[in-house]
Amino acid sequence: MTRLPAIGEGDLLLVIDLQNDFCAGGALAVPNADELVPVINRLAEGFAHVALTQDWHPPGHLSFASSHPGRRPFESVRLAYGEQTLWPDHCVRNTPGAEFHPQLAIPHAELILRKGYRAEVDSYSAFHENDRCTPTGLAGYLRERGLRRLFLAGLATDYCVHYTALDARLAGFETLLLLDACRAIDRDGSLAAALAAMRAAGVELLG
């Protein structure tokens, strides 16, 4: 595991979407995602402040391919707010797939932020929905708590981690991506593009 800088009271570990549907056997499994669980459990022990995000879709969410007759997962469609990748039905609220991985053990986590719960808009970032104008409230929470530096871990590097990192920088937070504590979907060069975009935005990539 990458050696971290000294962790202080202004630091937060943000664990992104470590849920059953993104792990082995899930509806939208990210390769090798299960490897992250012990890594992130150990990481979290070194942070006084930890928050978790949780994809939390209603049935029939507009980002599901099943909501668009004749369309398949991973195709793109144009929605009211722009281009949207279509996904298999996943992380449907109150289903086992939406639950956190059963071995994830971070009892001192202070916040669980649910995203993607509006039926008509997807939400990759922990800061904004995909319409780019609906905030989740995370930035305000962090500022009120005096948390200024974010360490990102979880799933997937090229989607929800990527967009969260970019929005964290836009909101003015120092942002470090823990590469060893993330895994990617990596379709059609998406991982390389995400890493380049994060570097350009001033995200520090560790690992």
C-alpha cells in the first residue's frame, strides 16, 4: 500500500460505492473490486474522519438500459441533461445489491451519502448529480466540519471516483486519489482518460 502523508484533523477518507452490485457476482461488477475491502478497512483505521457514498437508485431509474426499450447496457443516450451511459439495473434501493460489501468494517464512519436516488438523473460524483447543477450537500458538510483535504478510495476509478475527484477540486478541496485503493471498469480507454483528467485538475495520484 502506498505510504500516506501525515493524516490530521482536517483530513477525510471518502470511500466511494463499495457495494455488492459493484463487487464479484454483482449486477455491475468492477474487476477485482473485492480486493479493496481489506485494503480500505486498514486505511480507515488511520483516519479520524471517514465518509461513505452509496449508489441508491429507485426501480426503473433513467440510467438503466432496461428503461430504454431496444437499448443495451453500456450504450449511450442523450437525456435532458446530456450524454448518459446506460447501465444494467444496479444498486436498487433496499435490495442486497445496494448494500455495502459485507466485510466492509468502518464503524467510525461519520456520514453515509446516498446518490442517484432521483429517478430522472444519474449521479456519479459525490458532490453533484450528472445534471451538473444539483448539489448533494457534501461540500457544505465538509466545510462546516473543517475538513479540507480528501483522500479518495473505492469504485470505480474511471466513473464515480473520477467525477468525485474533479468536483472536489472545483469546490476547492485538496484531493488525493489512492490508486491502490481503487479499481476501474476501464472500457475503451476510460481509465487512462480519467487519470489524465484528474491530473490536469490538480488531483494528486498516489500509488
